[in-house]
Amino acid sequence: MPPRHPYRRLRPAKSHLPEVGISEEGNIRSLHLGSDTIQSSMNVDHPSELVLSYSRAMMGWLLFAETPPKHITQIGLGGGSFARWIDSYLPDTKQTAVDINPQVIAVARSLFELPHEGENFEIIEADGAEYIKVFRHNTDVILVDGFDGEQIIDALVEEPFFQDCRNALSPDGVFVTNWWSGDQRYQRFVERLLNVFDGRVLELPAESHGNVAVMAFQSSPKEQNLDNLKKRAEKLSEKYGLDFKRMLADLKANNQNNGKNFYL
């Protein structure tokens, strides 16, 4: 695992970071960052469930994974939804979650039933855009969910960040990010990602709220045939309890293909 960044200790107090809030409705506990917008939710009766539709869409990359990833990096811990899901469904995968906000980390640890921190799961308090630079082709999946309560964090949509992520990914690695389709800059973000990842990008709209899980591939996925992917989707839906058949249909409807294959 990469070392901690010593520069964190030199930074002044991070007073500009949004306040963390918690809300509960029935058996759903949610985390907020300085606004009413829900950033992360947990079903207290089934903590590993991916409650929010965008978080389910962000697992769409599994359709193209030939083998389970050895290591996943999360930029933005939030309430730990991905950490709990991965711990339950990909138990052999090591995880590093990076969050710049110490209050988010403290609240997630105390109220959101995170996995045990040890060899398979670690939390790093750092700027994710800086931290990703320590990896050199040795993380398999990068999940980016970095909002400040109002909008996506600028540093996480710039070409240098995408390039750093590409440098961090293993040869068959995949970058996945959560963007808001209503953001006027959305198309610009997609174009930057296409540029850095040589056109190997897929957009998967979440079932609700206008979020889009955008995936970029380090190299062309080995399986791009829609019939074969359909069979894979059926198996994955059973294995992971997520609707991969719907995800595949939405990928087909929203990305270039000739009815038989994607173009990646």
C-alpha cells in the first residue's frame, strides 16, 4: 500500500470544508455535506445494500471485468457505501478510501458501519487528486465520488487528474466517476475523459436524479459483444443482487454500438 502523504500535517485548518450532517428516515441513515442534498445513504438493517441509484450504476464496470479486482481506490469516502458493498461482495479485494474531510471520516467511522480497518481496508485523510499520484499502474479500479455539497470538485474533472488516474491504473484498470447530467459543463468533462482515455468511455445513467456513472477504460475491454454481455449480466445480477440487465440495456441506449458490439 502507498505511504501516507506527509504534506497533510503542514496544511492549515481546513475551515473551508462543508459541515457534515446526518438525517434518518425509517431505516435509512444519510450523510449530507453542508446542504439538504444526500451524499450517501445506508440501510441500517442491510448496511451493504447500495441504497442510492447512482451508487448501483457505479458498479456497472463489473460487466467488463474479466477477474475480480485486486485493489480498488475510492476518492470520496462519504458514508462508506462502496466500502461496505465491496467488503461484502468482493471480499478478497483490498480497498483504499481517500477523503479530504476529517469530519466525514470521523462520522463514517462512528455511524456508518465501515469494514474493519486493516490489511484489506484503509482510510487515508488526503486530497484525492494529490493522493492518486502515488500509484503507478497498481490499482485496478478508481471510484470517484467527490462533491462538496453543491457541485463536483473542480480538481476532479480536470485533464491532469484524469491523466494521473490513468497512470495509476493497472493494464486492464477502469476509472469510474459520478457526474450530474444537468451540470452545464458535463459534456466538457466527458470530452476531457475521452481525450485522456483514447475514446474508451461509456456513460451509464442512474435510474433516477440525473446522475451518470461515467467509465473510462485503460485498455479495450476483452468482451464487447452485446449477446455475450447479456449472458454475463444475467449471471452478475444473480451473484451481486444488482440489475446488470437494466444497466446493459441503458449502456446500449446511451453509447455507440452497431447492435452487436460496443466500440471501445
